[in-house]
Amino acid sequence: EPEVTQTPSHQVTQMGQEVILRCVPISNHLYFYWYRQILGQKVEFLVSFYNNEISEKSEIFDDQFSVERPDGSNFTLKIRSTKLEDSAMYFCASSKDGNYGYTFGSGTRLTVV
Amino acid sequence: KNEVEQSPQNLTAQEGEFITINCSYSVGISALHWLQQHPGGGIVSLFMLSSGKKKHGRLIATINIQEKHSSLHITASHPRDSAVYICAVRISGSRLTFGEGTQLTVNP
């Protein structure tokens, strides 16, 4: 069964450093998403991406965040200057179109120290 | 007020029991998803519903659009069903709004 692949599975970074979280969505999917889950809290939407541009973003997705699809397969989330409160599990997801079900990746656990 | 409310928050059952997890939402939606999150954190999509009922193995999901309510049922529960079950809705666009999740523990 096709999978969404996320790397790394764990990342520890110092406050103020830049991090890039990587995702390989399912190859024939057109919609890509990033969500995050702070420990003990519910999953929150960050951003959706379609046709090489952001289609929606939440209030969490401020200027510190950016997304990119640098080639035909990868989808990345960059956090420019990490804060302690960015510590969370970050999930990538993809969908064939916005009306179909999602496939989630297994997540990247980001710890900012 | 949360747009998506799940109940119960925690549920403990004995192996073999029939389990029901409920989800209520407060706004019009275009679809509702049931998801499973394992202790390692990974999320697996179980169902996407916009009306009626779906069944996959021992899992059944129903939705009542008029009452803004959905249920996830597990028949003949097993310890491997222990996980967090999450209801998420699509309100506008394609983004999902998540509930808090229901922690299910099935004891042997």
C-alpha cells in the first residue's frame, strides 16, 4: 500500500536554529498538508499546498514557517528560527484531491531545547 | 467551544466487548474522518464519511448529518484495538479540524 514517508523521525534542535522537515507524499496525490500535535493536545492544521502554492494556512503558520515542493517528490516544512513552543509531532499528509481520504505520514517528533 | 467534541475521553473495555465512540460537531461539514493514532504517534485513516454508514472488518462508522453526530463502533474488541481514536471534520476547503481523541484500552 502506498505510504507517505517523513524524515527524520526525531529531531532535536537548539532554540533559534532552522529546521527542515521532509515528506515524500504519495506519487499521484495532488494535495499536501502539514499538521502538528503538541504533546497531550489535539492535532492542529498548519498549511495545505496545491498546484505549487499554499491553498490554505492557519494562524499558527506565521512568517517563521514556509513550505516548498523543491522537486517532483519532496514536500518540506521549514521553521526559520525555532522556539521552545514549536516542540511537537509534525505530520505530513497527502490526498488525491481534497474530497478523498487522507494518508498521513508517521510523523517527525521535533524537540526544541 | 470546540467545533468537534468526542466522548468518552477515555474508555476501558474487556476483550470481546462492543465499543462505541461518539463525535458531535457544531457546524456544517462536507466530510467526517475517523482516524486511529497508535502509541508511537502515527495516524492511520479508518473512514471518510459524508452520509450513511461504512463498514470495514470489525469497524463500523455511521453519521447523521441532521443531528451533526457520528459514531465509531468496534465489534468483538481486541487488545490490539487499543489506541487513540480521533474524529476530524472538513468544514471548508480541504483542511481537517480535529477532536481531542478517545483513548481506548482493551484488556485481555
